[in-house]
Amino acid sequence: TGPMSLECLGNLLRITLSAEDFEDKYLSLFVIDQSGTTRELDEALAAQCGYTITHTTRRSIELRASALSCHSHLEKDVFTVTVQIKASHTPDMSNATTHLKSASCHYGPWSPRELICESNYMEVSVRREVPQAIKDFVQDEPEDWTLVFPEAKAEEASIWQMVFHQPEEKRALLVSNAWGAGYGLNSTDSRVVLRVPYTAAQVQLVQGQGITFSVLRSSTFYKYQWVILMLDTAVACPVDGVDYTNRTITWTVPKYIPPLSAGVTGFKDVLVEAGVDLRKLSAEEMASRKYVLLNELKAITLRIPIGAEGGYYKTSVSNGQLGLKYTINLFLEHQWEDNKWRLNKQTIIKQIETPFEQAEVAITNNLNLSARLMNVTVGTFLPDVELVNLTIEGVAVAVPEAVQHGYLIHRTRYANGSKAYVIEVPLDAPSVKKEYMGEDMRAYSLNVTLTFITYPSRETFVIPVIALSAVKDAVLPSARGVCDGSNLHLIITRGNVDQNWLPFISDWHLTQEAAQKYNYILRDNGTHLEISVPFLSPHVSYEGFHTSAIKASFYLTLKDGITLAQRRDFSVSCIFSPSELIQCLPNDTVIITAIKLEGGEDLDTALLVLRDRQCKPSLVTEKTATFKFNVNTCGTSRKFNSTTVTYENEVLYFRPGNGTPIYQLKFLCSYAVKQTADVQYESKKNPPSSAEPGFGCLALSLKLFKEKSYSEPYQESEYPVVKYLREALYFEVELLQPKDARLDLNLDDCWATNSQSQDSLPQWHILVHGCENNNGSYRTVFHKVNYSLRAKFPQHLKRFEVRMFTFVQDTSLLEE
């Protein structure tokens, strides 16, 4: 009862430490002899002194002590063992709790020779034969023994020395040296005891009837009064003899092996018994468990079905793989008579463990759709397994902390002691991945790795858990299209499946940078994606060209951001007036843009011409060609009537070697002729032009471009821009609003400072009263602005080039 329970099992005492009191604690075990001397029990002392420490299947710790252990007190047929247990939560054993336990067991009668084969030592005890004392003998003084045999103690009865019989030689060791070599020797009033660890130097492995034995052949010398006596203290224990066939354990132990039967005749079996956990089983109990015990002429055989009652399965890990081993703690007691010892008794304790057998772990996914929970059951596992952590998206999370990540973990126990783990995860947890499957279905995938530990071996293994659930809850993105006078707009309302879908125009990924390059507008606020493109754009398709209308279409595709699989197509189509293609300027200049229609993919817009084939486009894109010319050139014809004059021309496309055009776009410009103007001519010099002063709001922009072509400005993320001395800087000033063709943009003053304040000093003037500053080493250079899709009003832009410089004062740099 309490933290320690006691059990007397023949010539052994078993003390069991309960798991409830000692689990997850650091332990120190001590033994106390009759005089009160305390010794801490380690592996070496345990094997030398007759103690064995093992773990049971219920995580309890078991201490077994031999009746003749070093620190036991033997009086008549009762032996007493006292142990002390210290338990602490820290390895330094601070604040340890001490438990003291003393137990007495009755054992007898003793056989002349008794052998114990424990898991960590072999023990032989033999009855000490005491010769009849000589009448009226006078004991010499103790000094007399010292003079003759200095190693022999001057006591009435004491062990003197040991002799080991090995094939090559005999080796003698005094008692003190034998103790130093790990052997345990002691004597009682009636017996001499030798205890041998299996790792002792003089231990030999000997074959007998195909079974390997651990053998020590030795003779022990002890003194009694005036006589030195010799005892045979040979000991042998089987170390194998176990076979696993047809789901059956077969344990074979040969009888009468030579090391134990040297010079002996007249063998006769007295008793053969077997059991489990040091408890003997009757024939009826063995039969009910399907055990078979055979006592044959030369050997004793015990057969146990794997998985039978009495043994237990435990979890094992091999190369990271989960498996099982069946373990059973057998013992065999064999008594026999012979002409030398009369009665012999051998007790063999054998823990048998079957080979590793890989186990599969069942993973069951039960979707709770009403609660939107993934319910995953992992297991079953044996009681010696515990879940310690989960790896979620590459991060190890302890089980108590998993709830912070949305994971609820339950442990389910079954009647046979096994258990399973249930993991509940919301479908909307961040670690649950969602993937569009098509139609209105989404796939939810949980990918988490569970780490387990086994007790008491503390081996770890992992189980990847991948659970998939298909749910009919997909909301696809939808779109609507609108148009204004010169732009097409596509507004996409996002669903719940397109968070990682990307906008593409054919195979061209539409990013913010790409949109700016073509003067497109791209806005994405997470719930809506809006794209606006001008009517005359490289990615607009044209069809249905009539004198009154042009159908323009813009197509957009949403693709998977990982696989680039096509997910959803959208388009917007609008009807525009053909007047969007032509500008009839009052200075007799015509600007006409010809467009490539759907189905004319082989048409090269660069080869489009006017009636005068020498008139070629001034601006070409893949789908458009823009011509700018005077009405009196390029083969333009004109017609007059009473109110207007009409100019007419054609955009034509000829295949090489063919004089008939395959593309023909007629256009005209009409001007009113009934206008009256008074013109006065004087020979004097005309006064300079002037403009009436006025007030209003102007929207201006100043941009720095990367190249002289003024095609790509620096983006905000690229500032500050690094330039070296004398490198060119290309500036553009644009009048953004109002868009009035009658306005011209003129720059007056432009200066540079070495700080962000426009009024700071020093200053360097780049433009003075609209002219280049000629005082520097590199004068400012203006660049002409031509008509283009981006510059529909060239008079609204000014472009100039400045060479990189730095401010100096007295030949010293003011600032880098």
C-alpha cells in the first residue's frame, strides 16, 4: 500500500514503486545494511550485490532483491531488506522527498546448492560443509595465521580467496581483489555466496545443446579453525535459446550442462515449474493461457503464443517507424538431485521480447459540416504513448498551446487501456489550406505532424496527418463592365476562392508596374479588383467597324497564383464612335488612328500607308497605327459645297507584290467655309503675342524618366535615385488638368537646391524666364514632344535634360 508495495517471491523480494507517486520524478535508490550504513544503488552495485531494477508495463518501477543480497540481514529462515527512495522534481535532487521501507520474507528450507539467473547477474550459494573439530585442540594465536597465510583472516570462518578455471589458465584472486573486479562474495553461518555480473572479465560464453550459456567456473577457498576448505562455486545461465515461429515463443533450457555437472552422476529430476512475473502457474492456468511446458530428457521447453495472457505489448520505435513488441517476464524453477550436491535448485528469470513489428496508425477524418469543424481521429495507441507536440506550418507547438492556433485535442480511452487522439480544427483556421475544385466545391486540407513519445524508453516518433474534406461552399468572383467616352472599365467582385488568383491579359501578368506602363489603372482593395483601360490600348480588341460605331472589347483572365491554371474569364465590350479615331485640327492638321480588327492577325500595322504610300504612320503599336499630316499632303482629296470643304483620305494595307489593298479605312474632315474675318496688314513689325492674365487651378506633375525616350518614369519605390556626375537626368512637366487643346504649357523658372526646401540656399537655376541657363558647364537641353497615345496634347508637356552636378563652395563639396 502507499507509494511502495512489497511481495515475497521465494528467495526474492519485490518492491514496486507506484507510477502515481514517482512518475516524472528524478529518483535515487539506496540500500541500508544492519549497521545503518547507506549505499546509493547504481547499475554496478546492483549487479554485484544482488539487486535488479526494471520498469513494468504500467510505468511502475520494480526493485528485486535476492535473499542473500549484500545488505540483507539473514536470521534463521527470514531475510530482511531495507531500502530508501529519494524523489525530486529536479535533477540536482533538491527538495527531495524521502521514503524508507523495510521488508522481511521467509524462505526455506535451503537446498545445498541454489542458483539464480537474474537479468543483470548470476548468483550461486552453496552450503558450507563444516568438518568435525578435533577434541582438545588449542587454537593458535591470530598472529600464527598471519605468519603462514598472510591473506587469510584470523577469524573462525572466513572466505580467503577464489580461483577461476579458464581454458588457458587458472587465476587466483584474493577476496578484496575479487570485490574490486565487480564480484560479490559473502558468507553466512551456513552458506557461501558468489555473485557474478554478466560483464565480469572471467565470464565465458559456452555452447551446450545448441544454446549459449554465460559461465563462470570457480572454486572458493575459506578457512575454518585450522582447516582451509574449498567449495565448487561454478555458475551458468542461459543467454539465448528463444525462437519465434508461427506467432509462438519457444524457450528452451538444456538440463545438466557440463559447468554445473562436472564430476557428477546420478541425475534425477525433482521438480519443474514455470510462471510469469515470478508467480508460479498451475497446469490448469497454463492450459487456459495456451502455454505448453515440456520436461524432456535433455531440455525443458516452454511455448507461449505471442499475445497470450501474462505478457503485454509495448510500443517500439525503429528508424523512426512506429511498431510493437510483445514482452513477457517468464521464470523457470528446476530442482534435481545428483550424487554430489544431493539437491540442486536453479531459478531462471527471463524477460522475452519479440522482434520489432511495424504498426499502422489509423487516421479517420469526420467532417462536422454544421459546426464547420474538421474532426480527425489518430490512433489507437498503447498506454505507453503520449502526444507531446504538433508541427503546424513548420512551427512546433506543445499540446497545451495548440488551442491558441485553433486546435482542440481530446484523448479517448478504451476499455482495454488503449487510446486515441481526436483533433478538432475549424475549417477557417489559418493553417487549413483551401483550394478551389471546380463548380461550387472547395477542398480543405489539414497538414500537421504529430510528435509522440514512449515511456519509459522515451523514444520519439512522428505521424504526418493529412486530412482532406470537400465542401460545397465556393463563391466565385463575378464582374460587371462599364464604359465612358474613352475608357473601358471592368469591376470584379471577389469571392472566397480567388485570394491567390492573379489577373492576366492572355499570358501577360497584369501588375501595378505593368499597368502604369500602358496608362492602365489597376485597383485592388481585397474585395474588388478594378481595371480601366483606354479605348486605344494595345490589349483592346476591335470588331464590328461601322461608320457609326466601333465595338471594342477587353478580355481578362484570373489564373491560379501557384499553378497558373486558368480559373475564370471576364470581358467588357463597348460601342465607341469612330470620331474617337480622328482629330481634325483647325490648323489643317489631321490625326487619324487606324486599328487592326479581330481576324486580321497577319496585318502588320507598320506597313499601313495613306493614298500617298510615302506617308507612313508616325506611331505604331501591335494593333494601331497613327498618322499625322496636313490636309494638303498624302494624296488627300477635297470637295466643296456651299457651306463646307471636305478633305478625304484612306488608310490602306497592301500585301507585298499585290496592288489591291486588303485593308481600307476611309476618313474625312469637314470645315465650314462661310466665315467672315477682317484682316489688316501693315508692313511694320508685328507686336509680340500676349495673353490676358487670369486665375484658375492647374494640376501639374514633375517626373524623372530613366531614358531619353521618356517611356518609363522612376516609380516612387525607386527613390532616392542614385546618379553620378555628368550623368543625364530627364525631366518631364505635364499639365494634367484642364485638358484644353487651346492651352500651352510654358515653364518660367526652374531651380535646384541641396535640400527638400525650395527656398533653401544654395540654389542653381536650370531655367531662367523659360530659357536654358547658359552659365553652367552643361547647359539645359529641351526635347521636342511629339503626339503619341500618352501625349495627345503635346503642348501640355515640356521635357528637358540636365547633367548631374553637385554644389561646391571654394572648391569644396557642400553635400554629396
